[in-house]
Amino acid sequence: MTNTGQVRAEVESVYKHESRRILATLIRLLGDFDLAEEAMHEAFFVAVERWQRDGIPANPRAWLVSTGRFKAIDGLRRRARFDRSQTQLIMALEAQQEDEVTAEELEDDRLRLIFTCCHPALADDAQVPLTLREVCDLTTEEIARAFLLSPATIAQRIVRAKAKIRDAQIPYQVPSLAELPERLDNVLRVIYLVFNEGYSASSGDNLMRNDLSDEAIRLGRLLQQLLPDPEVLGLLALMLLQASRQAARSDANGEMILLDQQDRSLWNRQLIAEGSQLVQQALRSQRFGVYTLQAAIAAVHAEAASAQETDWEEIVGLYDVLLRGWPSPVVELNRAAALASRDGPQAGLLAVEAILARGQLQDYHLAHAARAELCRQLGRLDQARDAYRTALGLTQQGAERRFIERRLSEL
């Protein structure tokens, strides 16, 4: 008999770190998202009892995959008494090879799952939410906040996408090299959304969820091995360069520290060196895109010894290139912040207010926070207070809320 507390701690640890890999393998084996999820949870439930009696297995992931598969087959057998259509599925599952699942197969399964979730046969607005839910275990509420939609809308899209995969028998595989480019854009977008949720959590008390940002970087490395496309390199570079600042982005109490006030000695120089090298490699290809350009901007920040030594001229120029090729109000807002650093707060404020005057980013808290900060610098304190209050009403992230509240109390 193994100690109950020890078993529960091990089960919780495996669930936290391995459950999405296990789920991906069960989806491949069972061919059904909901059946796989039910089987996985049953396997973890059984593990609590069995591991106390028999001891923790040498390979907990493989044990859970095998147990989940058997539980799914047992459940299908019970249903087959009432539904004859289940018989063929049961026979197919029982005929599967019972080889132990290797660590490499678990990694491959996650990559297969990403491409399945991003299959072009699925609706565009469902691909990213489905991947965030199934591959990365974000809740429906977290995804809804990222897309500024209701949880019910996101849940409906995920359910429809799962049904489409099942009914259209979408293959659970990494596409061929010929098919990869057309499938790549959504995959990159998914990975970057996962990273962003980890780098700057959309809700909760903590500013960062390092488990998610680390996971996105791991997925980026996997994709780089599979397809060393310039934009894959660019995305990986961008994530590494942003992750290099994680240790300096909050203080000991978890309070947010702005970029220009961060202790740069805490920045991870190894990640900066790797990210900068990948940026240069992507730029040399002359086939780069939006992620590479953003990574180039991050590299300029990373190379500056202090905020005062930042080359704002180069950063504004890179944003100009980005806006010409991939215009968006968020990029325009970021350029406005860079413009304020180069030409002064008045220039930045005019650019921010031009965006808001067009009716864009009205629900984006960072746009109002940027306007508030620039008004504060210009001494327009009433306008700064109003803008900070608007920003406060739009954010659900604890650290960001506390930062804005501190700014308001200072005013």
C-alpha cells in the first residue's frame, strides 16, 4: 500500500503537467473528443484507488492512457446493448496495438491534435477556441474573454467543431509538407494566443501564467522542428524575447512593473540571445511576416541597456512597416506608445485619440490606459482620471486593476 497523500499528490501533479498530452493520445486512439475526455477523467479517478493498492506505476502517463482506453471500451460495450452502431467501433478499438505509448508519441499526438483543431474544414471562428480548449485546457470563460465574446457563444462553436470533426471524419494527423503552409497561419495564431494568455493573463490575481507561456514556447519549438518556415522562426523568437522579461515584470508581491521601470539585470540573456538569432535568421529569408516584425521590435527593446538608450527611431520605423503590411488598431496603438517615447506625450496622445475617435478599441482597456498615462504626463489630470476609470471598468486582471487603482490614488 502506498501512502494516500503521496498518491493524491502524484495524481494531481500528473494531471497538471500531463493531462493534455494524455487527452491528445486518447483522442487519437478513440477518435472522439468527448469520449476521450470522459475516459481520461475516469482514468485519473481510478488511479487514486489503484495506485494506493498497487503502487505508483513506473510510467504514469502510459498507465493512464491504457486505463482510459479500457474504460472507454467498457463504456461503449454497455451502450452497445442499446445501440448496435457501437459494435464496429468497439471491434476497431479492441484491435488496436497495445504497445506502450512513448514520450515521443505523446508529443506527436499533441501536434496532430493542433492541426486537427485547425483543419480548414472547420469554421474559422471555431478553430482557435477549439485548440485553446482541447490542447491547452483554457476554460470556456478564459477563451471568451480573449475574444470579447460570451462563454455561451464560444461553447457553441466548440461543440459544433467537435461534431464536424466526428461527422466529417477529419483525419487526426499532421498534414503533408504540401498542405502545411495553408494550415500554418491558424496554428501560429493559436500558439501565440496561448502564449499571450500565459504572458499576460486575461483574468485572475496573477499577472502571468508561466505554465501556458512555457507550453506555447514548447509547441513553437515542436513546430520549428517540423517546419522551419521564417514565420515559425519569427513567432518562436517573439515568444522567447518576451518571455526573457518575465522575472522583471512583477515585484515580490506580484504587482506589475512597466517596461521602462524593470530591472534589466533580471532579463534572461540566454533567451534574448536565442530569440535575436532567430529574428536575424527569419529576416534574412526575405519571406517574413507579422511575427518576425514584432520579434524585431522586441529585440530592439532587449538590446537596450536601459529604457533611455532604447532606439525609438528604429522601433517606430518597424511599426510603420508592420502597419503597411498588416494594419490593425492594436498595432497602431503600440506605434502610438512608441511615438510618445520618440516625439513626446502630445504626439502619442494625438495618435491614441485618433484611434478612439474612429470608434476602434473602445472596449480595449489598454487603449484607455495608454490615453490616461499620456494625459497624466501632460498634466491633464481630470482627463487622466476619467480614462483610468474607463480602463479599470474594462479589465478583469487583478495585477492590472491594482496598478490602475494605484495610478488613480496618486492622482
